[in-house]
Amino acid sequence: MSTMKEVAMKAGVSKATVSRLLSGKGYVSEATKVAVYQAIEEAGYRPNLLARNLATNKSQCIGLVATNTLYNGSYFNELLSQAAKKLEDNGRQLILVDGKHSAEEEQQAIQFLLDLRCDAVIVYPRFLTVDAMDSIISQHKQPIMVVNRKLRSHQSHGIFCDHKGSSFQATRHLLTQGHRDIAFITGSLDSPTAIERLSGYKAALEAQGLPIREQLIIKGKWTPASGAAAVESLLAANTPFSAILASNDDMAIGAMKVLHAAKLSVPEDVSLIGFDNIPTAPFLQPALSSVKDPVSGMVNEVINRLISMLDGGYLSQNNAFSSELILRDSVAPGPYFGQ
């Protein structure tokens, strides 16, 4: 493996000049740059990134922590692809680290990225509480941004979506369409997002003066199979319902399959709404109505803030993002429409 000294000799410059060019510190003429880069190419030189990071105190790398239970789905695909593209546009590299299955492991993943001397870290927490995230942010100089959480002490470091509000709006739409017996399939209830969506459903019923009927609330696990099982349990219990709000589209698809097998038509017999607006939602039969979270918008805002913290510039105050209910063919008027 070639060394910086060999590159300097090949380019006809000092080792200090090569170092100055690679670190971005100090002036180097265009002619010298061309000579050095040509020498690097010919010699196949690869700089020691750890040494460079120690010298410059910058790695041009941004870390992302997310638990692996999020990886399998369109939500995370959008989050990851948008983050990678946005950072590439800003000359940064993205490093993904698994937060695994506990708050301790999420915190270890954050520390791992900080030990790698990442310039900043983005966290999509599943287990760490808001108070824990506030504490971690206060302990480190590197900027740490949190996606999908409303922080208390470091509000500018958190971007969140109003999951309760979006669930409230989806439930209210079904109510305005004349549905009163609305079943709700939860996500995994160790997820703050799942808890907020359930809370929004309950709040909409209460606002309409309707009772919360626990037999219409079925626990799901974000998977199509759990959505199917939820509807099977409703049918087995002979619980009447004219609409279903599922906490994600995958569970809505599972629900749709069981309804079809039971000779119940969507939306004529049962209206159906999901969350996440997966790419296949418009292509289902019938096309699935869904709540679209502003994933790309939140990621853009997070990275814009990190760049501002690292490089200086305007720091916006847009912490809260709203979702959009996209209505398609899976919703129709219910038994009480017009009453």
C-alpha cells in the first residue's frame, strides 16, 4: 500500500502539501491539486480515514440509529433512501447502525457512532424515552437529532409527526360517512406511534359522544398476518362492525383478505383505512385509502438542521408535521350516513 510520502514524491511536492490538500486546510494552487490528485490515482493511495478524522475533527459522516424491526417496510425504505440522497447532496456519507431490541442497545448504537467520530447522529428511537433522549443530547457536543419524538428540553433537536391527530382525522372521516361501529387494529403497543394512533381513534369517538368499545379494539403486530387474525377474531366473536381503521397498510391488507374470504365486500359491507400509504395501496382491488406520514419532509428537515448546526445557517422552527388522509375506493358511506 502506498503512503502519503510516496504520493508527495510522485507529485513533486512536500508531504505537508499533500496533507493540507486532503484535510482541506490552507491554500493549495490548482496546478498543485491536479498534480497531487494524479499522483494519488497512479499510486492507488487511500488515506487513513481514522487518522484524518482525528486531525481534522470532522469525518463528513452522519450516523443513523434505527432498530431492525423497522427495516422491513416501505416507511423505513423511504426514510433511509431520502436520508442517503439528502446527505449525498450535501457531501456527507450515511452510516446505519442497528438499535436492536432495547433502550440500552439503542444507546450503545448511538455511542458507537459517536466513537466513530461521526459529525452528527440521527436517531429513530423505538425504546429510548423522551427523557432519555434529552439526557443523551445534553451529554454530547456532536449534534443529535431525533425523528418521530417531541422532546421536552431540546425541542430544536426533535422532529415529530402528529400520529394522534392523523388517527383522529381518519376516524372522524369514517364517522362523518355514517359509520358508528368502527373496529381498530393497533400496532405493537410497545411502540409510541401505535399508542398515539390508538389514542387518536379513542379521542374521535369521545368527541362524537360515542362509547369506547374494547371488543372493537384488536391488538396487531404491524404484519399482514396480524391484521388477518384481528378480523378473524372479530368475525368469530360476531362483533358487528361496518368499518376498520388499521394502524398500517400491511395489517389493512391482511384484513382485506379475510373479509374477502368471508364474502364481505370492501367497501360495500366494510370500509377500510390504513396508514403509511405504501406504494401498492393504489393498485389493490379496491384501492386502499391510507394516511400518508410526511416521512420525506421530516427527514429533509432533520438533515437541514444538522447541516445548519455543523456548517452554520438558518435553523427553522418547524418541529411538527401533519399527515394526509388519501381517500381511495376502500371507503363508502355507512349505515348511519346522513343521520
